[in-house]
Amino acid sequence: MAPERFFLELDPPLEAMRDWPHVVIVGGGFAGLKACNALAGQPVRVTLIDKRNFNLFQPLLYQVASGLVSEADVASPLRQMVGEAANIQILLGEVVDIDTGAREVVFNDHRYGYDHLILASGSGSTYFGHEEWRPLAPPMKILEHADEIRRRLLMALEEAEQTRDPQRRRFLQSVVVVGAGPAGCELAGSLIELMHRAVARDFKQLDRAQCRVILLDAVDRVLPAMAANLSGDAAAYLERAGVELRLNAMVAAIEPGRVILKRPADESADGADGGQQDSSGESPSLEAATICWTAGVRASRLGRLLAERTGAPVDRGGRLEVEADFSLPGHPEIRAVGDLCHYAHTGDGRVLPGMAGPAVQMGGWVARDILAGLEGRRSEPFRWFDLGSMAVIGPWYAVADLRGLHVSGLAGWVLWALAHLAFIPDTENRIALFSKWMWQIATRQRTALLITGRPDQHIGVDVGLERAVPPGPLSQPPEPPTSEPVNRLISTPRITAM
């Protein structure tokens, strides 16, 4: 007789669930949520574990950072999205270890058994070995990152409104965005539009001409993964909007208010090209009150953890190299999907990109494959349908590469808007976003320009369960409550899977 496993070692909600296979899903992003939807109402018990209690639509984080929309418009509670299904349980916490021999995950000081494990823990940002840059240049992976970028920019503008020093004012009205991929281009375009509109309408002492957004990257063109003509269209639009492009330039260091570029001699050793050395022989630098980082992505740390536990290979980005069914070599019960997997079982051998489209398709296929295996059936091989890639650069302007069909301008923006509204998993958020986009386009006003939070709120984000200390006897003073998490999280923030 198979050992009984219950939700949280308690009786299952329904007696019939006692003998059902237990599927544990780690990560409630695009892939994890799709897997939950596919398993809802099926004869399996599902436990979804995530460090946050919501699903985050990460592609629109730049709109939170630039005040176009609020946090609630791009995040939806997981319990409301999939928690109503009788066979799905949602638990808040971070998986800190996996015992592949015992088939148990470890989190919140507990061990929970699984029959099938789906790892969809996503990715975070990397500073290529320079974690000391993180406090100075927030990434854009979780809500706290977007909030911090917005807070820093608005605080800089507020200070600029009160300063009499023109050089200081110019510094405060300057932004550097590191990374010229889709996230960097979208953020730079949105921030310059925000600054121009805010200065023209809301700030009496500031000069619109002093607003400066610099987009910096070591590549030779923006959106390097897209076709050259779309990259050129995007670059031309950004420059017309007022964004300064500093390409073929590598970051040597980041200091408070300054990005130092590598000198040509340094870059020749690294095989890269960069900014020009100034006449004094010192490394060139860019000064700005607000610095943002969108240049690097790393897989969840669970990738390297599983590599240690199972011997599974990982690529340079920490992604697990999986089999054709997304399982780890020698462990058919463990699947890795989304940004955590290196999937090269495609027709041309190219690795699937870390985007929402592939993640959704992976999560749904793996869930259906598990169900097919339980029924004694074989699934059709996974086939990825390439939906293309898009990037919105400004109001009414986007570029889109739809499987070879290149569209830019207003038509690209319409396609971008429709695609993003279709991918948003929550209907209420679709309606809210559409109405706010229309309002912003009609009035050019942004609805979420509040300065909230504390400085450096993006550093060491503590999420998950916290220990609550019960009050002591009346004869003794109560101990002060502690906010120390049950499990200490890694110091670098992480996002829900994409």
C-alpha cells in the first residue's frame, strides 16, 4: 500500500484525494500558473509554492516604474486565480532544498513529499559578478524594483524643483538605463516621456530641455535579438523622443550618481568595444541621479541546486539542460520549465528564449504530459509555436517581429497591446489596463505618480512567512515581535517565473 500524503499533513479536502498523485509546482509565474490551470479539476493533488502570494505580469513592470499603471494592475492574487479549484493548494514560502532521493521539497522548516515536481521558479537579475552595483542601480524584476525606480526618479525631480544650482539640477534630471534589450528600450522610452510631460505640466522651475535619458549597452544596436530594420526603427524613434544612445560601451564600475565606462585599452582585453577615453586619460563616465539596470538575467538558484543534487548539466546562465519532455536526466519525475530550463530540442537546435510565450506553452504541455502518463498514454512531442517578439518604445509606437512579419509604429503598438492583454491571466487586470492606457493616450496623464516606500526598498526583500511570537504570561512583559522569516532568503531578490 502506497504511503499516504496529505496537504500539510492534514486530512485532504475530499476523501477521494487520499490516493491521488501529488504534483508540487514551484513558482506561480507564467509556466506555473498555466500548469495549475491544466491540472485544475483533474484527479491529482496539486500544491503550488511561491515566495509571493500573487502572479506578476512582469512584461509591464516598466509601466509601474514610469507611473503609467499601479502595482495591482499587473499583479493578481494566486488564491483568487487558481486557489478555488478543490484539488489545488497554495502555500507561501521559498523552497530552499530538494531531496531527490526521498522526493521531498524543503521550505518553511518542513518537508513535503511529491510524486511529480514541476520547477517554474523563473529568473532574476545578474550584475555579472558585481553585486555591489545592485543598491546603486535597481534592476526591474519584481514590484519593489519598479517602485524604487519610480521613487528615485520622482524624488530627483522634486529636489531639482528646489535647487538653485543649474549643474545640480541637470544631474537630477538625468537617468542612465543599462541594457538595450526590450526591457531597457521600453523603460528608457517611457521614462523620457514621463519626464517631458511632468516637467512641462507639473514642475514650474524645470526646463524640459534639461531632461536626459541615456540608454547604454555593449551591443552595437538596440534590440539586438530583433531584425536589423526593426532595431533601426526603434533606435530612430528613441532618439527622436530624446533618448541618448550610448552603444558599444561597457560598464566598468557604478558609483553613487555615476556610471564609469571601460577605456578602450580595458575593452580590447575583454574583446569588447566601448566609450572613448577622455583627454585626461581617465575612464569616461556618465553622471545621473537615477541609474537603472536591465542588462543581465540569471536563472533561479534552484537550477544550480538541482545540478548539485542530480548531476544535471546547467548552461552558463544557470539553466537546467532538460530532456525533450522537460525532465532532468535520470529523474523523469522532475520537470523544469520557463526561465529555469535550457530547452534545445527544437527543429533547428536553437534554445527556447526566456519569454512569456514559451513559458506558457511549456507549463501547459508538461501538465498534460503528466496526466497522460497517469492514464497510460503517450503525449505528442512538444512543439513550440513561435509567436514572435515585440517591444513598445513610446505612446502609440512599438516594433513587432511576428515570425518574419515586421511591423512598427501604430500598427505595432496595436499588436503589442492585443498580445499583452491576451497574455494577462486576470480579466479584471485586462479591463483596468486597457482603460488606463486609453486614458493616458487621451489625456497624456499618468495615474500612478505617487512617491511611496522607503529608500532602497528593493534590497533584501523579505517575503513569505514570518514568525509571530505569542504573548507571554501577564506577569512578564511580552517579547517584541520579530520579522525574521522562517527561512532566510537569498540576498538577491527573485521574480516569479515568466
